[in-house]
Amino acid sequence: MWKSSLTLAAASVALTAAFATPSLAAPGDFVGTWVNKDGNTRGITRLVVTSAGGNKLNIQVFGKCHPTDCDWGTTSLLTYGVNVQDTNHGYGSANYNKGFANTFLGLGQSGQEIMVQSYTQFLDNSGRQNYYSREYFQRVPVVKVPIRKLPITPFR
């Protein structure tokens, strides 16, 4: 009896440890739609972060254009902790090569806000100066609409 209880306890501890093992990233903290807190920005207006399966993420960036925002496309978003043991990743990076320019993004996520630092290098010999910007984004809340079930009546 004692031996089977001990075996059951050991199995329970092993199973609990397997489920309690932290994941490599906290993608749920990044996933969502984020809008620039400065409605008059001339830079990045919106970020859309989606899960790519497992701990992988994708990011889609939109920049200020007229009459509608420019879609930079979708690329991978890599996440980082503050050290090699940190599994709660609050930082990320992405790179966009748009042909005429290369923009590296560094993200820092905290609660309902993301700070984005962008570094843009012009590659087209246009004489434009490389530049840096820092912008703050807030998460767009997800609105849950209740679905009312209608009674179903058979056709006659």
C-alpha cells in the first residue's frame, strides 16, 4: 500500500512539473492589434501581432500614408527575456527590408503598452539621412459581442 501511494505521489509530482515548465516565450502578451498613442504620427500607425504556432509570432506593420496607411507586410517577431534563464519575454525585434530602406524594430512590451524603437537606413543612394524614432502603442481592446440563439423551427 505504502509503495503504491509513493509511486502515485511521484507520478503526480512529475506530471505537475511537466505542466508547470515555463514556455520559451510569452506570446500571448504581444498578440493583438496595437495603435499608436499619437494619432498625428507621421511614422508607424498600427501593429498587428499574431501567433505563428508554438512560441513563434508574426508582426504586420502599418505606416502613415495618404489616403490609407501603407502595409509594410508581415515578418517574424523574435522575442527575448532579460537573461538566458528568463522565459517571460517582454522584448522583441523584427526587420523590414523595403528595398529602398531597411528598418529594424525593437519592441518593449509592458501591460497594455508597447514601445517601438525603429532604426531606418536608406539603401537607395537618395541622400536621405538614416533616422531613429520611438513611438508608443496601446492594445486595441477585443470587443466580445454576445450571440443570441434564435429558436429553430422546422420548415413545413
